[in-house]
Amino acid sequence: MENNRKDEDIIDLRKIVKKIWHRRKLFKKVLLIVFFVSCVFILFLPRYYSCSVMLAPEVENPMSGGTLSSLASSFGVNLNSGMTTDAISPLLYPDLMASTDFVVSLFPVQVKTDDGELSVDYYTYILKHQKESIWGVPFKWIMSGVKAVIDLFVEEDELTVADGKVNAFRLSEEQRNVVDQISGKIQCSVDKKTDVITITVEDQDPLICASMADTISARLQRFITDYRTNKARIDMEYYEKLTKEAKADYEEALERYGHYADANLNVIRKTTELKQTDLENEMQLKYNTYSALNTQYQAAKAKVQERTPAFTTLQCATVPLKAAGPKRMLFVLEMLFLACIVVSVYVLKDDFLRQLRK
């Protein structure tokens, strides 16, 4: 009896294969239908391109973990990440690029399609010139109808565009949708071991894809540079203002001294000599002030240059030649594989149920 039970518990693969082969006509019908439906579905999805830019930023890292840091780096752990004097470290760059202010700043960027037929700002391109799948058209019609009905009972929001600028504090529904679409097209990742920044942009046009990747990379570099040099630039502008004022005072004192000396060239009086000496001392004092402030101004300029970070471009933006997706052949193969599994389960369901009852 025990041997018979063991024989029943053993799965006979030959029996399973034979049963599947016996229903091969069902497999052919289902696979043909799935193949046709998959091809029709994937062919009407718009293709998109992808472009990546890789940057290696200069990071201030005054503290070092020494031997422990070196040992950890051999295991792929960077103990010094985040140990920087900057409030915005490379690990926060993805959050920065996902912010509404950063995305809104991309609205006025001028873009041009690869065929040269369209040249508009990025906001208009995303809003009005995106290719859509025909499968989403009925859903779009339904949503448009629902929105039209809602608009009949809801008052319109106030305008959020003033003087040609978008108010990021209060966006309209249309602008918010554009922000969400752009955010979905931009990806930023940071390697925790090397701090290398990878910016990836996806778009339906290859030229716009590469152009926006290059623009976003440049804007990120400019933002970080402005942040790192903000304090030094304020000091430089302050010393520049004082230096200009001191130079004007010195030139005015020099002019007064020259006029007085020329007017009293052949006059031999003690009061005249004292007055000339006083004007000369005043001129010298103004010059010393101007010289000291000019030294401070030059030092502030050097500080700005010192604080300016350097970005090394490891991979620049290039116009992609091939579409990144959707992967049509891979999608069809996945659908066929899934269909095979479903039909196999359907054919062998009685055997599965029998095993579960046992």
C-alpha cells in the first residue's frame, strides 16, 4: 500500500508532456491570437529615445575616515558620503531635480525636432506635440467629458502666469500635468561609492532628448556653482562697491591737491605750505584706503574662483540613433510565454486539483 501511495505522489513528466502534446491545437490557436493581438497593441505605442549624461562633481570633504574609510571603500561602502560642508550633497541632487521649481525652470527652454519641422518651447512641446497611443484615445475622451461636466459647476482658478512667467507657487491643472510629465521623463541617480551623477532623459524625439539632457546637465552645474559661490560672490560684490567708492574719493582728493598745488606754485607762505601738506596727507590716506580695499576685493575674487566647483563630464549628451523602447520583440515574446503558462495550467488543472485533494 505504501509503495502505491508513493507511486501516486510522484509526478510523471512524460504523462504531462503527452497531455500537453495532445492539446497542441489549442496551444496553436491561443498563441496565434496572442501573437496577433500583441503585435497590434505594441505597434501603436509611440516609440521613445533615451540619452544619458554622466558627471563627476567636485565635493568638499574636509573630514576623512582614515584607515577605516579606506577599508570600507574596499567593500563598496563610502563612509565620507554626506561628510561635507555643503548643505546640498550629491545624494540630494535627484530630489533637487524632481522639485517643482527646477522643472518649471525648463518650461521656456527652446527645443527643435530632429526633422526640423517644429521649433517651440519645451512647455508647448510637452503640452501639444506628444504622440499618444490610440488605445488611450477613448479614455482621454471620457476624461475630457468628465472634466467638462465638472467645469460647469466649479469656478476656474485664477491665472498663474504673469508677465510671461509661471508662478511655481500656484500652478494650474494644465501646468501641473506638464510638470508631472516632465518629471517622469527625467531621472537622476548618484553612485554612492563614486558620487558620479547620471542624468537620463527620455523623449519621443531623439534631438530633443539629447538637447534636454545637455540643458538639464548645464542647469544642474550652474545651480550647484551658484550655491557654492553664493557667500563668496556677496563678499566680492561688497568689496567691489567699497573699492569703487574709495577710488572715487581718492581721485577727488588727488584732483583737489593738484589744483591747489598748481594755483600756489610760486607762493611762499606758511599757511599755503600747511594747506598743501594737509591735502597731500588726505590724498595719501584716501590712497591707502583704496589700496587696502582693492587688496580685499582681489582676495574675494580669488575666493569665488576657489569655491567654484569643477564638474568632469564622463559621458556627454549625444543624439540617440535607435529607440530605447518600447521593446516590441521582447514584449511579444513575453506575451507568448505568459500565454503558454496560462494554457498549460488550463490543460493540467484537473491533475493539479487531484494532487491538492490528495
